[in-house]
Amino acid sequence: MTAIVYLVIYLGALAFLAGSVARAARYARTPAHLRWELYPVPHEEPERARHGGSYFEESDWWTRTVRFSLWGELKAMIPEMVFLKGLWEFNRPMWTRSFPFHFGLYLVAASMLLLLAGALVSLAAPKLLTAPVGGVLHHLYRTAGLAGAVLVIAGALALLAKRLADDNLKNYTTPGDLFNLLFFVATFGILLAGYLLRPPGFSGSLSLAASLLSFDTGVQIPGLLGAGLVLGAALAAYIPLTHMSHFIGKYFTYHSIRWDDQPSVKSEKLRRRVAEYLTYKPTWAARHVGADGTRTWADIAMANPAQEVKK
Amino acid sequence: MSRPIRLEDMSRPDRRPLTHLENEDLIPLPAPLDDPAKDHNWTPLSEQAREKYECLLDDTCAVSIPRPKSKEEEDQLVARFLSGLSKLFSRENNWTFLQPLLLTMEHCARCQTCSEACHIFEASGGNELYRPTFRSEVMRRLYFKYVKKGGLLGAWQHGDIKLNWPMVARLIELSYRCNLCRRCAQTCPIGADNGLVAHELRKLFSQEMGIAAKELHDTGSMLQLKVGSSTGMNAEVVKDNIAFIDEDISEKTGIKIETPWDVEGADVLLIHNAGEILAWPENPAAFALILTAAGIKWTLSSELAGYDSINYGLWYDDAQFARVAVKHAEAALKLKVKKIVLGECGHAHKALSVVADRVLMGDLNIPRESSMTLLRDIVMSGRLKLDPSRNDFPVTLHDPCNLVRLMGVVEPQREVVRTICPKFREMEPHGVDNYCCGGGSGFAIMSGHNFPDWRFHVSGRKKLEQILKAFADCLDPAVPKYLCAPCSNCKGQLRDLLAYYNIWEKHRILYGGLVELIVNAMADIRPGFIEWEWH
């Protein structure tokens, strides 16, 4: 039983990683599209970023050094990632439901990382985990995990209720959306119940994590907790297959689209990439495009259908 | 308003439009325009139009798609739609926008955060059809069903949709109910872009099916590529018109102006939206006065499309977009100018400066600059003797989306108006958070059937509300007021919108460009460059 749970957890983690990497790689391999940025672009110089300005506000901008403000990006990214600033600003009713859900996930992820780090230390240098370090660590992962699970459940239920009750959302809600939220409620509900109702002899989360890392199947996993862990692994494997992998998509929508203001004149690499795309041979069927499968994008851009018709 | 619209209604086989708007459904305008009963009645779409064209969406018809004559023809059109849909997601056919489109298809959380940001959705009183995610959700379901071939599992996860000709016909029209201002995208927490979806749908219809609004294609980009300008002016005609403007303005201002043409090695190739030359000749005249007075070595070009900065391909077709951008760059290359400066035209700014940057390779990548920047430098440098008291009337500034939210040129025009207009006030919201004029994405030049009724009642409504609020303290017609809109397309919409609601007669609000304000403040020319009769 324990071995099966471990195996499912390994597979779930592997599927999560592989699915996430595959999705990210798929987006990363798409061509460098035409520029489509939206202002404000936070890595602009601070005095311009404040009002949403760009380097186009400077005369002869191409002769000047384009500065990249990492601090500006961080100031925009961190509140967005941690506190869902955009939702707070533009959709407060949704934020009150979505923020607990997401923040709960962050807490659970932090708890897992602490547990795994603690487990590694306990395997490599158990003396380091004696009091008070071990005690502090225990309180940290326990508090983060419990609070996180509660927030996830509360957030997911609130989102579910809104999806079912709000006319603005109903038209766009699919059975899959409802399933996704229920999947979170069930997983974290069972995990929480499994932990809180653990039998007196349970060896503890840290030793469970350590035995998971060392594949020590001698540890007894309580049934309910085991079911929660299996569901958690399945959920992790499922996320990259859905739009819930927006933690990946969001990187690209912000850095590669919204904030991508790189002028080609400043990038040899970009010019090389575009030169390659211009050799592609499109097959659009409308006559004015003139894409017969042999002409490249460059040929098409240089052609003039209005004057060809004239001939 | 009719019953709430559902996504599946898009496939409804009957020929009844999905929605109908009454004045009472719309958000109220500020007083004294707040009585829906006194608002214009909508001109109904004629029976002939309904009979001849696929007008199945709402009260109007933007594209005039002829009705297929048989079921076979309908099936062929649906097959072509599907073929185009798959091309939108292929690298070879759509390298230009594949990544943003994929991300928008695969990551929208359908939280509807974007809805409140959309001026069309808001102005319509929250009509479901105009919700930014409505068309995106239709396309998303089509993507998962037909491109990703999701089958039953896909339908369960992403929702199902029925594809038939009425759905395609409605989707064509629906892609022309968005101004592509991308205010919705700005608010999306995930970065999904519903404006892009409308743009890509228009591309599919144009590039695969040969269907586009005729004002954008036949009398837009095709005419520009044929004679040099979508106004129909060829090089000789445009030169004649400019010569007439020069003569007229020299007489009016007392400053001898002779617009230079085809000057090799000039510092600046100025490209106007040629619509200015015909509709607002004071705008190119004011540019000529300013550049001449500032001692700039500048020129216009008489090359094909070199005298008309418009690029309607930006709104519906990548091939047409690239061709016009190349023509602009070739004109500059031929004259060996140091840079191109774009006149007061928002979409021309974004098209040539931003979007075309990854089309114009090698020698064609001539430096491009906004006239806002050049004008700011001229005004702030003290090269012109300016008397702000000549602009002693209330002024507000409209931010063209393409110039501001989509290009980041926000402050230069403000520095100018703050310097020369003592009674300047901002609209709210402004800058990158502005609202579209309602004429964006080609609507300003689209006047088929009763489409103007829709663009004044719905897409332009939020802007009208903003304008009236900006001048709320001085709406009295005794006080002339100036709405500065440094964009030809926006001016086209504002001209028609203000006339529709009799705003000049009621409140003495005149619209115009930025250069007119600068020239009006130039101490060396005769006072009164701005004529209030221009309304």
C-alpha cells in the first residue's frame, strides 16, 4: 500500500514537471511574433513607467541606450504573483474568492518545500533538526500546510458558488471548470481530514516525507491521508493539461507579449529569427494574399496585388 | 433588451438577429442628453439589406456578406472557415501572432474581469453579445474542437459549440463589433487578449475567405496600393491639393509656406494620414507652418503610399499590412531621409513604429518617430515664439489608443498642451487607461447601412460621456471649447459623433488636432488660426 502511494506521488510529481516543461517549451518555441505590447511596460525608465510611457517618447530613440529596469519589473511582478494585484484592481468580487485560493496554494507549496527540505536534512544530518530548529520547522510547515489547505478549500468553494450563481459566469462555465474546482475541494478536504484524523501511532509528516524520499516503505500511511496524497498526485499531474497551468502561460503573456518592447534594430538575434520567418511559405487561400505555397512571406510582402490586377 | 444571449445562439439557424438594442438599454449620457426618449431613433436595417446580406447578429451590418445561394455554398464557406482556423494556429501561416493567440486560447480563466473595461459592453448596458469574452469563447471552443480535436473530453473540459454557416456569418459580423483598443487585455490578470481574438478572426476571414469590410479592403488597403492613398488621391492630385493648402494658409497667416516634395536627404519625411489633406487641411497646413518656422529640413514624398500613412491592414490582414508598411519604408529609403515622422494618426503610428518593426528588415528599417515627440521638442526648445493667451479657452485631450496604450506615447502631447493651453483639463480616465473614441479598428470610416447609428449609440458613447464630463464646468455654449484629438481616425469619429448629438450647437465643443493649437499660439502669425466655424 505504502509503495503504491509513493509510486503514485512520484509519478504525479514527474507528470507535473514534465507537463509544465512541455507546455513552457511549446510556447517558448513559437516564433517571435510581431510586436503587440501594452503600456505601461514596467521595465521602462521609472519616470516614464509611472505614466505608462515608452522610449518612443524620446526623439531619436534609436540612437539612445535602451535601459531595462529589473526593479520596475519586480515591482509589477511580485504584487501580481503574490497578491493577484490585477484582480484586486479590476475585479474585487473575484479577488475575494480567488486570492484565498491561490494564496492557499502558495502556502501549501511552501509547506511541502519546507517538509522536503526538512526531510533531506533529517536524512543527511539528523542532528541539525534537534530542538529548537526542528520545532520551528515543524510549526512552520504545519501552520502553512493547514492554513493553506483551509484557504484552498474555502477559495475553491467560493469560486464554485460564484460560477454556479453568477449570471456573468454561467454562460462561460463548462463541466470541466466545475470538476476542476471540486477536484481541489476533494483533494485538500481529504488531505486535511486525513491529517487531522491521523491515528495516534502515525509517525509524522516529516518522517513520511523522509521515507518518501528514501523510498522506505516501512512507514504506515493512514488510509484517509494516503487517499489524499494519491488525489494530490493526480491533481498535480492534471494541472499542466488544463488552463490552470496559467502560472506558465502568464510568464509568456507578460514577458513575451505585454512587456516585449524590444526594437529589432537593437537585436541581431531577433533580426535573424525574423529573417527566417520571412522565408516561410504560407498557404492562405484568399486571392489577394497570393500565397500559392511557393511564395515566401517576404515575396508576399513585396508584392502589390492592386497593381497585379491592373496588369 | 431581448432575452439573455447564450453561446449556442450563435448557431441558431433562423435569420432573426440575436439581439436588439433600445435607447433605454444603453448607459445614460450626462445631462442634458440623459433622456433616452430624446435620443436619436435607430435607423432600422432595410428589408433589402436583410434579404441580400447576412445580417444575423444585431441591429446593424458592418461587412455585408452576401447570402449564400445554396446549402452547398454554405458548406463550402464553413469548410473554408475551418481551413483558415487551422492556419491561424500554424507557424508558417501565422508566425506573426501565433504565440499570443495560443496563450489567449489556452489560458483564459473566464473570470470576466475584462468585461467592465470594455466601453462597448458597458455602453450597451451589458449586452452579452458585446462582452469581450463572448466572441473569444466561441473561438476558443472552436479551437479545442476542430484544431486540437478534443472530442468528447475536450467538449467536457472546454465546452461544446455547433459550427454551421449562421455561426460563421455571425462571427464575421461580431469580429467587427470590437474597436481593437485592447483595454480589456490591459485588465486581464492572466494576460489573455480578447482584442487580439477579434483581430485574428478578421484575419482569418480576409486571408482565407476573402471577406473583409469593404472600407478596409477594397476602398482601403487595395486602393492605397493601387493609386497611393485610400482617399483615391494619386500623387498629382495630392500635390495639387497641398499647393492649394499652401496658398490658402500663406494668405491666411501672412507666412509664406511652400511644402517641400521629394527632397533627397531631408532630415524628416513627414507622412500624414491623407484624409487630413481632404477633411482637415488646416492640419497639414499647421504642420508645414511649424516645421518651417522651426527650421526643420523636411519633406513629403510623392511615392506610392508615401504620402498616406494609413495602414488598414493593421486591423484585418497581415499581408496587406506588411505591403503598405514596406511601401512607406521604400518611400523613405528612396529619399535617403534620416527618419520618418508620423503625422497625427494613431494607427499609423502603431502600424509603422511598433508592429512593422519585425517586418521591416535591413535597409527598410528606417528610424520612425512620432510627431508628438518632435512637436514637444520644438515647443519646449523655444524655437517658436508662443503666446498661450491665444489659447485661452478650455481644452481637453483625447488619447488615441494606438498612440498611448499601444505605443506608450503619453506625455509629449501633454507637455505641449500644458505649455500652450492655460485652461487644459484631463478627461477621466486618461493616458494608458483612456477610452477609445469608438471609431477604432476602422469603424470611423465604416458607414454602410445603419452602422453609424451603432457606432454613435454604442461604441462612441463612453467617449461622449467623457468629453461632456471634462467640460462639465463650462458646458454653456457661450464658452467655446476645444477637444484636442491628435489622430485622424479619432477625429473622423468625433466629427460624426459630435454632429450626431448636435454638440457644437448645444455646447460649442470643437474638435481638432494638436498642431492647430500650436499654430494658434504662434505669436508671429496673424491671430485666429483656429476658426470656430470648423465644427
